[in-house]
Amino acid sequence: MALNYSLLGGKIKEIRKAKKISQTLFAEMIDKSTTFVSRMERGEKGPGLETLVLIADVLTVSLDNLLEGNRIPLPQESAESKDELSNCSPFERYVLTESRCSLMRILRDGEKYRNPDT
């Protein structure tokens, strides 16, 4: 599973505002900068696990509540692609795996360019 950081950030912002917590105070409460909070709420930056747990604690909501509806199912590898990987050398599997991870990071980091008006 992957997370839709835009939806997650929007939900965090919505809960924070409903609890009448300013962005500045919230940043202090989770020991992050206001820039981080702003980027996170816009979906440009995803919080790490420890920060996500702290956010849930500060906002007095469960992690399930924060993550609900924000999960993106990852496609299952086809038998064909598993077959192709089984024919690869360890080095080739390493390169393919690292390339896939890098591509996912680039796609997530570039999400902010998908909807520049928001």
C-alpha cells in the first residue's frame, strides 16, 4: 500500500483547523517547522511514521482515522514480471528494484506539479 499524501495532508489540516490549532502551534507540538507542516498539508511532503503517530496523538485521533481513505493499493506483480525477474542476475534485480523505488519517489515528489492550481 502507498499513501495519497494530498488526501492525508488535507485530512490533517481539516482536523487541525476543527480543533482551532494554528499551523505555528501545531508545528511546535510535533517538533517540526511551519514550512514542513505547510508542505505536508498540501501533500508535497509525507510525514514519517514517528511523526504520523505524534500527529495522531496531538490531534487525539487514531492512526486508522488519519489513514482512512488515503491508501493507494499497489498493483500486484504479474506472473510474467516475476518470471522476468527470476531470469535476472542479482545485479540486474538490484538495478531494477532501485530504479522502481527511485521512480516511485520521483512520482510522489512530483505530485505537487500535477495540480499546480491547488
